[in-house]
Amino acid sequence: MSAPAVHSLWTTAAEPISKIDAPKIEYGQLSPTLIVVGAALIGVLIEAFVPRKSRYYAQVFVSVVALCAAFAAVVALAADGYGTTKAHIAAMGAIAVDGPALFLQGTIVLAGLVGLFTFAERRLDPVAHGSRVDSFAAQAASVPGSDSEKAAVKAGFTTTEVFPLLLFAISGMLIFPAANDLLTLFVALEVFSLPLYLLCALARRKRLMSQEAAVKYFLLGAFASAFTLFGIALLYGYAGSVSYARIAQVVDGTVTDVDPALANTMGNDALLLIGGAMLVMGLLFKVGAVPFHMWTPDVYQGAPTPVTGFMAAATKVAAFGALLRLLYVVLPGLRWDWRPVMWAVAIITMLGGAIVAITQTDIKRLLAYSSIAHAGFILAGVIATSKDGVSSVLFYLAGYSFVTIGAFAVVTLVRDPGGEATHLSKWAGLGRRSPLVAAVFAVFLLAFAGIPLTSGFAGKFAVFKAAADGGAVPLVVIGVISSAIAAFFYIRVIVLMFFSEPKPEGPTVAVPSPLTMLAIGMGVAVTLVLGVAPQYFLDLANQAGVFVR
Amino acid sequence: MENLIAPLIAAPLLGAAVLLVGGRRLDRVGHWIGTLLSTASFVFGLILFADLLGKNAEHRTLTQHLWTWISVGGFQADVTFRLDQLSMTFVLLITGVGSLIHLYSVGYMEHDERRRRFFGYLNLFLAAMLLLVLADNYLLLYVGWEGVGLASYLLIGFWQHKPSAATAAKKAFLVNRVGDMGLSIAIMLMFTTFGSFAFGPVLSHTGDASEGKLTAIGLMLLLAACGKSAQVPLQSWLGDAMEGPTPVSALIHAATMVTAGVYLIVRSGAVFNAAPDAQLAVTVVGAVTLLFGAIVGCAKDDIKKALAGSTMSQIGYMVLAAGLGPIGYVFAIMHLVTHGFFKAGLFLGAGSVMHGMNDEVDMRRYGGLRKYMPVTFITFGLGYLAIIGFPGLSGFFSKDKIIEAAFAKGGTEGWILGGAALLGAAITAFYMTRVMLMTFFGEERWKNQPTRSPEAPSAEPAAETRGEHSEPHPHESPKVMTIPMIVLAVGSVFGGAFFSIGDRFLHWLEPVTGHSEGDSPLSATAVTGATMVCLVIGVAIAWARYGRKPVPAVAPRGSLLTRAARRDLFQDDFNHVVLVRGGEHLTRSLVYVDHTLVDGVVNGTAAGFGGLSGRLRRLQNGFARSYAVSMFGGAALLVAATLLMRAV
Amino acid sequence: MNPVNYLYLAALLFTIGATGVLIRRNAIVVFMCIELMLNACNLAFVAFSRMHGNLDGQIIAFFTMVVAAAEVVVGLAIIVSLFRTRHSASVDDASLMKL
Amino acid sequence: MSFPLLTATAALPALGAVATAAVPAAQRTAAKWLALLVSLATLALAITVLLRFDPDGARYQLTESHAWIKDFGVRYELGVDGIAVALIALTAVLIPFIILAGWHDADPLETGSRRWRPTQGFFALILAVEAMVVISFEATDVFLFYIFFEAMLIPMYFLIGGFGDRAHEHGEETAATQRSYAAVKFLLYNLVGGLIMLAAVIGLYVVADNFSLQEIASARANGSLHMATSTERWLFLGFFFAFAVKAPLWPLHTWLPNAMQESTAPVAVLITAVVDKVGTFAMLRFCLQLFPEASRWATPVILVLALISIVYGALLAVGQRDIKRLVAYASISHFGFIIMGIFAMTSQGQSGATLYMVNHGISTAALMLVAGFLISRRGSRLIADYGGVQKVAPVLAGTFLIGGLATLSLPGLAPFVSEFLVLVGTFTRYPVIGIIATFGIVLAALYVLVLYQRTMTGPVKPEVSAMPDLRVRELVVVAPLIALLIFLGVYPKPVTDIVNPAVKQTMSDVHKKDPKPEVEAAK
């Protein structure tokens, strides 16, 4: 057995039995992930043993504690310098603990926490048979409209499983951007995808759409991950290893020990290019870049709105994190191959998302397309291939995720007898009915539109600046144009809310519990703080801008 | 002493401010305030005049610097007044005649409930006019220039509820604006040429400037003069201006404002002297206008319009004279002054007649009024004799001098201009005699008159306030109106003689304008003789047509020329067709363009994106498998592109 | 036998699977096609592992199986619930949301 | 460190806006008074700025500078030169009148819940706009300027779309749709301009690596910062486009008529008299200082466009049937003059242009606000619906006429001075353009007098026969403006003295000198 092959956590099992040495795991440095996973498992146990009545509270409690702890852990690690000086590769090369990883993990955990608040909201839906209910199906297994469902509702069941599912998803997302070899990447991908598939199917109302969303998401997601896996296979074939560092070396040709036996496959660029492309495609699917975006509108619309919000925010963060690491650590040597391609993707993503959004009539779909457009903007930063690029993307993601969750949280408030009133026509005159909610939503829209003094502007500026510095001026110009187009439909919504007369049978605005208020409040706060005084967070992002190799 | 110049302007300005801001509470005393202040300014004028006379000719220029108005880079405009013989002459004319007409208006506007405002406007006019003639630089002159334009706008449109009045006012202002354009361009040219537009620097350096520049400046000044003085081609507004109350016509549109053009040209004499082409243009304009106005004057049945025509023509004489250069400057001003007397007198007379005739202005409805309003008849008659140049009266001296000067221009030009002037004299005699006869002689056509024909000109609707539309009972006007008429009559009788005996006026003005005797091909006596002949012919024809046989109460169709003259030689029709209609079409089409083209492009882009979006979203057909297809295709493309990148 | 052939086979299987996903209506079948693709990947892994002479590929194959199994659990759950709701497992029937 | 006067001048109205917005629904009048007082206090501060400013002192005075976003090379840098001071003063002067004139414009309609508080919003938004305008006049950091240049759009947008004339010939429903169309048009036009400028701003950063106006300008001057000609031109175009939209310059003008037509008169004044000035001001401060070569390069085209604006705007004004649209097109014509003056690159032109910004602000305010009073009485914007007003409301008619005369720049009123300066300034370098532009003054007379004749003179229309004359509040609004017009007309020195040194600086930035006259006759 050639020594170099024996470097990975997974292959230690291949060692002769006689001298088995336990793999060396830096639990402390993996603590954020481990905490969340542990909480998720506890959640499962709660589902198993805690009586139904108190499950909800137990779950919420555990999840909140876990996420807070996880965040604390992240902060501690960062403060300990793991983001900068002590950055290194932990878990025998499986997971990187470095600036980007920690920054993104922190973002994801916070986004998860805020998402959790919206998950736990039980004031919006009218009280069903004396028990408060959240926006998830009473009993996912029961057929919509069937007696069993009615019974479940009558019994006041709620799907408290969403909390462990959420935690599992978060844990996957925590690993995803930190994964330092392709297998970990793949496993993490599945770990956070599978719970999301399920969560999509769990809407309390409009269950048909919810299930359809789940099916679409699942099938397409699985399809995409198949591509990813094949890509991984090819890269493995190319480099003879799945470790980022190793592949990078081979790509750069700096690999020292070429086993003659491998000469025939190793360094075969076709494998590298095809594999890389397929792998990138899998990630582009997750961030919802054109032409891999088509699941986004449907899933965003069908999924329960809290899930949509969480998905839209956290998935993007995790996926972009992974994409960054992949492109900056594994394939930098290939820059000249993938940059033009990514240029094209970024351009069509920006324009496509913005243009199609113009004619949307459902607020959730509208936000979906806007998220596509934003994916395009972020890609522009990814392409910069510079430290600035990385930090600008990190900053953008941080700002964006909170705006998104906040926006979707507001969507959950606007309701009519059929549940959430997501059709735009229903939003007419909202500004007259409840100026505060409308104003808050307007703030989010303006942030999306990138109006100065909001996080959206700061992020957009940072990203475009990095892109321009990287010589991608045309990309910036197109980005500017598409943000102009995008501005059009954000403004359309504002016009609708403030300048058109409210309809008599218009929707009501539910008064949420402090949970959702907190979620929205955090959204607004982050939006304004990052907009007016972004320096501190830019510094953070800058320090976090370096990947460990 | 020069510190008295500012008060000269300030007095009427104060009057205007008080009367216009003061509001209703001043209604009872307003007119007296106005009259008082204008008289005050006249008194200041007299004091200054006395002071000037005290000095010897070279030192008769007073300047008063108040403050620096605009100063940017080399662009320096001061509020400085300059009182020399030329402006002094105007000051006296303006304030003198002005005060008289204020007095007259007290009676004339007695029954108008907005009399206070009328006097406010009159004072405003005086102030602006004084500013115009006292300014020491062209920009300040420009202020007065547009100021009088504003005042005339307000006064022509004084009876604003009459659409015709409002339109006439607007027209006057617009036509004047065209002239003002000329003045402002002239000022800019001066600035680029001399780096200044103050009288001193400009007029003393004309020698160093290129003749092209000077000609351009001259022509622009001429354009300005045409606008203000109703010279062809910008004369069209004067006739309509008669919509204003008669005192206004007398003061602004006969005696003072309309002569501002002449002042401008004479004042800028240095420029014109150095730009013969511009000078020629001036003379041509003058000659054409004096004939134009005279011809128009012959055909009008509206007494004021007839007088307006004559004003136009008389100013034509002045412009002609001014165009002749040093030969003519003095006489231009002299005629200007005498004309100020007799034309103002004539207008006041006309006003008095209308006053007694229920504001009837159609001379065909007058006749035989001499026995009803003797004072008016006598004063009007003296003015008449003066204007036709009856020997001994003021018009005789001033006009005769101009005709001489025209011949003295020499060469064919001289003959043409002189001839035109002579012809003009004849026509003047004709139409003035016509007016005289139709108004004061013949049978009394206003008795048992039929219901007035609709197209007959109807004037001052102050009638509404002032008595019924039954058969008029002609009567003499009150003292407050007749006294000014008498004074003016005296002026128009003796003015000319006073000025000419011993060339008083010449010596007075020469230091400013300079003077030179042209070499006339004809002796002075010959010219005078010719003038006399023309005069007699004109009177004779008029008497033959209007004195001997009765005047039809409804205007006969008349010859082609007559009809043309009635319509101001179709000048208005031309304006209407070319400028008004054309302008309307232009603006309408531009509005269309702005809406469909410029705006259309924008809305079109928006619509375009909308359509594109509508098409693209159809791809989102809801079928998971087609999504998969796009993913698969995307993946294929991605791979292909990557490989391609490596290949190239 | 030249291990490269296994790679060709893997690629072939992968393509077949992908095509299946694109053309088949029944959600179950589509899902099976995806599984086929995953297996193709596994084959590739194993083949490469053999060529490189290290065990990473084989290990990964096991992991893939586990993941695939998990995917089956989730996927079937979703598909079945969809089927119970609509009494059809056709992917195309689930097209409420479009445009 | 001395008292941050400039920050205070901008912060006060901002805080006032917040406070006004916070006033409870019931206390509508309190909100109005609060807003008025705040605006007056701001005026006081602005006057202090005016007094503390020494025309012959350093180019930028009362400067403040703090680190803000060092990552973007952005500093919070304030400083005023003469031009800025003049415009800040203008803004501070106009806002109280705007507030006073709009006293009843935002009293809530029946619709909307009790939580819907339009009045508070209206005045808060006006103050917010004031704050942003003031700070963008003060900013000497390109990025800082850009931020508020953009952010300004949002309150303006709500002012236009949210508050319209009470009575509308087509009823409230149509009015609402037209309003929102106008608002969206306004926002999109300016946003597109702004975003294109954003690209240029980023480009500038890439080239210059910081945003400080002074640093960049000086670096360019001493050659330490070199820009490729093409780069400079692209950046210039990026900036100029945004400013030309804001100004507005033909053919980017079509948002203005809609915006002014649909918004209430005070808001219309706010747009054209205050907000649009930021555009022309920015041309003077940023385009010319940052990109002198490119400015000179673009001058011919810009001059032609300005000329088109002048004539085109005037002609369209003549053709309008709607009073407010007429004023809007008149403003387009006037902005043509301003831009022409700026790019004539002569001291008369640029001083004139600055003076023009001030005077146009005052004259338009006078005309538009009186027009607003007129419209609020009759409930129609159509010229044809009026006639003979002069007889029933002489004071209103008189003030309206004076406003009109100012608009046609009658000598003796302020606009004449600036217009003549601009014309002379242009003429000395580009005679033909100057002469053609002079036609503008005739057209101006045409549209003003036609407007006056149709509305005020002639027989009294029955609908207006009962029209009351100006009320005290309205007189308080109009009289000072007219007084100001007359004062600056006869004695513009106070403004020119402040402006001239700044203009001299700008001239040297673009390496231009006034052409010499043919004969040195002056003294």
C-alpha cells in the first residue's frame, strides 16, 4: 500500500489489524457541527419518548440551546484564532477549520436560529380545535383532505419532527463549506439535502403543492447529486485521491510521487475537466444558478414559507461556501478553464433571474427569481478569484441571508382564510392597512434592490468592486443593468403596497409571536447595520478571506 | 447735484410700489399720489436742467454711480446714471408730458374702479422710461427697455376682461421681445468686442473695432429699435396697442416709449458712424416705415388707429434722420420732441372726443363736433397743423430739417430718401386732414344712427361703467382734461420755432451727438418749397374726398390699396399664417414627438423586457422532467465549454 | 481485462440512467434511474480504486450505498405520499406550479 | 474639534423627519408645526454656514472628515465651496415655504386605517429629502455623495406616488394609477442613471483607489494619478448620465413632466427647485473636477443637447394644456440654460449657471406654488378651465404674473441676471449657440404670457367666479419669495461674491480661461 494514499480518515481501516491507531479527531474544533448533530439526535429521542403535548417545547428548547451553543463555539474558535493564524485541516484532512469555514458556519447557525424562530411560530394559523398550530402538516403521512388528516388536526397533532430535521440540515450545511475532501462534501450535501426534501413536503395548507414541491426538489436534487457524485468519481480517477490538497497538487503538477502505475489515468485532463464541471454543476444546482435554477421557483412556492426562507438563505450560504472552497482550493490551477464558463453562467443567471421575475404574480415565486438573480451577483464575486472576492462574497451572503429570512417571515404574516395570501394582487394597499409591516417589507425589498444605506447595497458594491478589480468590468456593467431590471419588480411590489387602494376583501395581517418578530427584527437590524456601518463586518470577512490549503 | 438723478427715477418708482402694494385703502387718493410723484420727478428734471444750463457745454454730463450690479470675471455692470444733454431732453419730455397725461387721466379714468392701479402702472412706466434714458450702460438701459415693455404690456391690457385687450398686450410684449433679443445680442457682441458695454468704453473705442463687428452690433441695435419703435418689420403691435386707454396711447405709444428706438440709435451714434452698412439699413427701415405708417393711417376709420399709423410714420422720419448720421441726429431728436407735443396732444384730443361720444372711435360716426367741444377742436386743430408741418408750427421746423437732411445724404440714396420723405409729408397732410374733417366738420353722423355694424371697431368698455349706449350727447371734457391738452397745444405751436431760432436745439445737443452739415443738392428753400407743395396737394385731395362730399356712415369697399391699408398691408395676416399657425403646428407635432418617440422609447424598453419575461417564464412549464432536461443540457454545455476552453 | 472498460461501462450506465430520468414518467422509475446513475458512479469509483491501487474508491462506494439507501428512504416516503394523494405516481401530473 | 456645523445642518432635518414621523396620528397639526420649526432651525443653521463661510478662504471650508468604510476607501468627508453654500442656502430657504404651502396637502382622505398617517409621513419625507439634498451638497467624498444621491430617490418616490392633488379631473382612481406611474417612472429613470453611475463609481475606485474628491483631483492635477483617456471618458459618461437624468437634460427629461404633473405643487417645487439641482451641481463639482479632459472632450455634444433642451422645452411648454406640465417643460428649458452655462467653461457661464440654479429655484417656487394655490381652488390643472381669475382674485393673479415674469427672466428680477450671464458666458466662446439660445427668451415670454392670458384675463368663467383671493398663509409663502426675486434681481452681489471664487477654481480645474475681448476698452 503506497503511503500517500493513506492520508484520509476513510482509509485508515485498510491498515493491518496489528497496529491500529485510533483516528485523531479534534473534537473541539468540530464542536459547532457536533453540537448541532447531537441536538438533532436528542430531538429524535424526544420524538420517541417525550409525550406529544410537551414535545414542541422540548424540541424548541433543545434546538435553540444547541444553535446558540454552536454559535458560541464558532465565535470561540474564531476568537481563538482558528479563523486566521491557527487555521488548519482537522479530522485527518476531512474538514478544514479556517476563516471562510468559521464565518460561513457562524452565518449558517445564525440563519438557522432565525429560521428556527419562524419554524416555531404558532400564532399565525387560527387555533385548530383548541390547540395552537404552526405552519406544518398535522400528520404528514395522512392524505390531504382524508379523515385521518381531519382526525390528526382534531387531535391537535403537529409535526414536531421538523426541528430535528432542521438541525440535521443545519449540521450538513455546517460541514458542507468546511469539507476538505470530496467524499465529505458529498456526504454533507446529502445530509442537508434529504431533510430539506422532507421539510418541503410538510406544509399544513396547500399540501398538494407542498408535496409536489418536495417531489420536484427531491428528484431533481437526487439527479443533480448523481452528477456531483460522478464528477467526484472522475476527479478521484484523475488524482487518485479525493482530498482537496492532493487534487490541487496534481492539478498544479507539483505532485512529487507519481506512481508509474497511475500514469495512464493520473493527470488525464479530460477526467479533470469533465469531473470538475460535473461537480461544479452540482453546486450550481444548489445555489440555483441558470440553467440549473428551474426547481427554485416551484420549490420556494410550494414549500412551507418558513422552510423556504431557511432554505433560500442557508442553502445558498453553504453551497456558495463549498463552491468557493472548491474553486479556490482545488481548482485554482484550472482558473483559466472555469472562469470564462462561470462568466457565462453568472451573466445568464443575473439577467435570467431579473427578467423572468418581472412578470411574476406570486410573491414567493417573485422572491425565488430574485434569489436567482442574487445568485448571479454573488457568482460575479466568486469569479474575482481574489482575496477580496472571497471576503466580498462572504459579506454578501451574510447580509443576504438575513434579508431573505426576514422577507419570507413577513410573507407568513399576510394571510387570508386560505392561509398565506401570496398572490401579489392580495398585497394591494397593504401599506394603508398596516404601514409597519409594509414598511418593513419595503426595507427588505430595497435591500434586495441594492439601494444605498442597506446591506444589499454594501454587498453589491463589495462584490462588484472585487469583480471590477479582477478585471471583470463587463460583468459589472451587466450586473448593474440587471439590478436596474430587478429594481423594477421590487418597486412594483412597493407601488402595490403603498400606492394602490386596498381591496375590501383583502388579506389580514396576523400579529405574530415574539419569535417571528425577533426574526423580522433581526432581519431589519442586520440590513440597516450592514448598510450604514458595514466596516466591522467587512473586517471580519476580510480576516476570514483566506482558505487553508 | 448729480445726486438728484436717482430721485428722478425713485419718485415714480416709489409711486408705483405704493400704489400697487398699497391696496384698496389707497383707492381714493391713489391718482393724486401718482400725479404728484410724476410731477415731483418733473421738478427734479427742471432743477437738473437749470444746473446743466449753468455749466458750459463740455461739462454738461453728470454721472451718478449707485452700486455694482453684476461683476463676474471681466463682466462688470454698474448701476450708474448718466445725465447729459440727450438724456436731459428725454427726461424733460418724459416727465413733462408724463405729468400732463397723469393729470388728464385723473379725469379720463374717473369712473374706472381700478384707477389706482392704472396710476401705479403709469408711474412704473415713467420710472422704467427714465431708467432707460438715464442708464450709463447698455445692460442697465436694457432693464429700462424691458421695463417700459412691461409697463406697456400692463397698460395695453389694462381692461384685461376684454380678450382683444389681453391679446393686444401679449402681442406687444412678444414683438418687443423679438426686438429685445436684438438688444441682448448687441450687448453680448459689445462684451466680446470691447470687454464692456458701458457707454464710455464702447462709444469711445469704436475706432479700434473691426467694421464687421460694428455692423453686426448696429444691426442688432436696429432690430431692438424696430421692436420698440414699431418700425417695419416689427411694427404690427402698435395698431393693436390702441386697445389700451387713450392716455396710455398718448404717453407710451405716441410721445415717449415708442421713441426709445430713436434714442438708442442716436445714443449709439458712434457705432453707426463707424458702420455705414448698418446706417444704410437704418435709413431704409425709416423710409419704408414712414411710408407704411402713412399709408395705413389713410385707411383707418378708427381715430386712434389712424393716429397710430401716423405715429409709426413720424417715428419713421426720426429713424430715417437718425440713420443719416451726424447730419440727422439732432433733427431726429428735435422732431421726436415736437412730435411728443403734438402727437400727445392729438391723442388726448381724440380721447376727449371719445369721452364725449360714449367711447365711439369710428370717425364715420363723428362729424361736426367742433361746435360741441370747442377746446378739443382748437387744441386738436393746432396739433393737426403742427403735424402736417404748417409753416411756423413746430412740425414745420423739425420735419423740414429731416427732409433736408435726407437730401443732404447725397447721391441717389439722398434722392430716394428725400423723395420718400417728401411723399410721406404729402400723405401725412392727406390723412391728418381726413381725420380732422371726419371728426370736426361735415354733418353730424352720430345723430339717429342705425344699430352699429358688428365689425365696426368698438373701443374702451369703460363705457360699461361710464354711462349708457344710447345716442351720444357730445360735450366738452372737464378742465382736468382740457388743461393738459391746451398746454400741449401751446408746445406744438411754439416748440419748433423755439428750438430752431438760432439753432438753440442744435447747439444744445451737438456736444453729445455731434453734427455735420451734409452737402444738400437742393437748397434749404427749395426743399421747404417742395414740402409746402406736397402739403397743399395732400390737404387738397383730402378736402376733395372728405370735405366736399359727405362721408358715408359705413365704410365703402374702397380700392385695393385702401383695403390693403385697412388690413395693415396684410402684415398681420402674414404673421398669423407664418408664425402663429406654423408655431402651433410645430408645438403640436413636438408634443406628439415627445410623447410617442422620446417617451415611447422608454416605455418601449420596459414593455420589451416585460414581453421577454413573459416568453422566458413559459420555459417554467411545471414539468419536473423538462427541468431535468435543462439541467442535463446545462451540464452538457458546462462540460463542453470547459473542454472547449482547454482546446482553444 | 483492461479496467478502463469498466469506466466505459460506468459512463454508459450513467447515461442510461440520466436518459431514463429524462424520458420516464413514473416517479418510481425515475428514481430507479437515479439509483442506476449512483451505481454507475460506484462502478467508476471501484474501477478507479483498482487502477490507482488504493482503497479510497471502494470505501467511497460503500458510503455511496449508504447515502443512496438514505435517499431511498426519503424519496420513497415522498413519492408514496404523493401517490396516495393523487393516486398516480406520474411526475408530469405534479405540475400545479408553473410559470 | 470644532462644532460639526455641516453635519448638524444635514442631521437636524433628518432627526426632525424621524420625530415628525413619530407624532401620533391624532396630532396632525403638531406634526406640521414640528416640521415647520425644524425646517426653520435648519435655515438658521444654513445661514450660519453662509456667514461662517469665507469666500476668499480655502476652497473647501467647514470641512469634516472621519473614517467610515475604509474597505471601500470611503470617508465621511464634508466640505463646502461657494457653489455648495449657495445651494444649501437655497434649499434651506425653500423648504419652509414648501412645508407651509403644503400645509393641507396631506390631510388624510377617508380611506385607510387609523394607523395610516399620511400627514406625518408627508412632512417627514420632505424633511428627509432636505437632509439628503443638503448632505449631498456637502459631501466631498464621491461615494458619500453617491449614497445620498441615490437614497434621496426613495423619499421623493413616496412623495410623488403617495400624495397628489386633491381634486383630479379623472377621479381619484385614475389619479392613483397616474401617480404611481409617475412615481415609478421617476424612480426607474433616476435609478438607472444611478446604477450606471455606480458602475462608474466602482470604476473610479479601481483607478483611483479612494473616493476623496480633493485627493483625486489633486492627484490628477499633479499627474500622480494617471487615467487613460478612454477610461476617463467612460467614467465621465457614467457620472454625467446620472446627473443628466437628474437635471434633466434632453432626451432624458420625460420623467419630469409626469412627476411634476402628478405630485402636489409643493412636491413639484421640491423636485425641480431642490432635488434636480443636485444633478447640475454635481456636474459642476464632480464631472468637471474629476474628469477635466473628458469634460472638455464632451463639451460640444453636451452644449448641443443643452441647446435642444432650451428650445425644445420652451416649445413644448407652449404646447401644454396642463399648468403643471407647462411649468415642468419650462424648467427643462431652464435646466438647458444651466447646463449650457456650466459647459460653456467661462466664468460668466459657470457663475451664471450657479446663480441660475438659485434663481430658478426661487422663481419656480413662486410660480408653481401660486399655481398650486390656484389649482387647489378650482380643482383642475387644465389651463382651459380657468379665465378671468384676475378680476376675482387680483392678488393671486398679480403674484402669479410676477412669478411668470421671473420665469421669462424680466430684467429687474433675479433670473434675468443669471440668464444673461449664462448667455454672455456661452456667447463669448460659442457665439452661434449663444444666439440660438437667445431665442429661448422669446419663447419663454410666449408660454408665460399665453398661460397668464388664458388663466387670468378675459371674461370671468362661472367656475372661478367665487374663487377666494390668496389667504394669509399663502401670502406668507409668496411674498418673501417675490421679495427675494426682486432683491437678487437688483443686488445679486451677495451670491456672486460667494460663487465667483469657487468658479475660478473650477475653471482652473478644467484649464480654461475666459476668452479675451477684441478691444481692451474696459478701463
